[in-house]
Amino acid sequence: MTTLTKPPAESVLVRRPGPRELHPTRTHRRRRALELSLALAVPVALLLLWQLAAAQAWIDDRVYPAPSTILADGWDRAAAGELWPDVWATLKRVLAGYAVGTAAGYALGLLMGSLSLVRAALEPLLDALYVVPKLALLPIFLNMFGLGEGPQVALVAATVFFFVWISTMSAVMSIPSGHRDAGQVFGASRWQMFRHVLLPASLPSVLVGARIAAGVAVLVIVASEQIAATNGLGHLIFDSRALFQNDVMFVGIVCVAILGVLFSELIRFAGRLLTPWAPRDRGRGQS
């Protein structure tokens, strides 16, 4: 006897639109507000804990002054005009070295990424120089340029150069061959190939390297100023520590942090203006 079984009914999966689909703008604003709140809440909580620890004598406020003490001292030094010369000295060294290093790194990275023979000739040498700690080059720059601004600017330029060179060369080499072929089919000249193919395709990756280099440039100049400078934020930090002025030392550290963040964000903002076609690295509109 044969038993007939009824075939199972087909299941239908129904997906109802959620808040993200129904109200994308409102959902995005709430997500951004949450991210901003978390970004502010964490450092504020740490500062409050630090203030409480200093007030309750959980830590030695002579070694770790309270945030309120650091803020008051920084305000007084800024109002008296004692802080700005050091800030300006560090800033101009960073800007000058960054400009030189970025220009040289981008030009050579573009050349080596485009021409395999140039890359074969120079890449081993540059790879060897890249792994050398850049502070180890400071005595050489002191011998070349003497005391003054030259060694500081050269050290920043050398540091920035390698970050921009590597990112540029890698970006140019990773451009799909179809992009180049399309330019050749349309009879593009070398300038047109650079302007309409190489530059748009490589610039987003180049700017990522440039933004990383901006933060590293601040780190390097502060370390250099602690060794071979008579002014600047690095000298302020080192000199105040030697004099047991820990509140002044922390003022210098805070200024370095602010300078690094502002410089990095400036490069990020410039990248968004220069590459509107590239995906943004912070999830605005992509949450």
C-alpha cells in the first residue's frame, strides 16, 4: 500500500523595513549624536577621575598635577604671552618639514610607481633607509646644517618623506591596468594620463599616508626639540621636567596633543575636499 504525503507549504520570508530604512536621516543623526557623546564622555570621565584622585591625595599632585591646575597654569602662560613662542616655533618647523617631505615623497613615489626600472634601482636603498630610526639622523643633520632650524626641518621632512613615498608608490602600482588602457585608447597624453587617471585613482591612498605622516611629524619634532633646540614645545616639556615644574610639563604635553589632532584633522578635511569621490573613513552616511 502506497502512502501519499502532502508536500510542505513553501515558506515566505517577509522583511519589514526598520527605522534605518523608514527614517534614514533621523537614524543617522541619532547615531552621530551617540558617537559624539561617547567620544566626549570617555576623556571627560578620565579627567574627572584624575581630578578626584588629585583632590583625595590618591596620587601625588606634585608629580601629577590636577587637570584644573594644568588648565590654570596654561591659561596664565598663554595670557602672559609665554606659551605662544614655543607653540609657533614647533608649528613652523612641522609645517616647513611636512611641506618638503610631502612634495619629495609624492614626486618620487609617483615616479617609482610608474617606472619599474626606477623602482628597481631605488627601492632597495630607500627600504634600507626607511628602517633607520629617524632620530638617529639628527647628528648628521646637525653636521650638515649646524644649529638652528635646519636640522629640525630636515628631520621632519625625512620622516614625512617615507610615509608619503610608500603610500604614493603603492597607490600608483595598485591602479588597475584597465584604467591606463582606457586612457591610452582615448589617446591621452602623459599630462592627461596623470591628470585624469593616475591622480584621481591614487590620491585617496596618498592622503591616508599624508594624514599618518602629519601625526608622526609632530611626534618627531617634539623628540628632536628635546635634544637639539632652545625653544619649542619639546624643549618646554624637557626643560620644565628638569626644573621639577610638572604643571608646565603637562601644559606642553597638552599643547602637543592639541597640535597633533588639529594638524591630522586638517589633512583629513583637505582630503575630503580633494577627493569627494572617495569613501570617507568615518562612517558619515554609512552607519
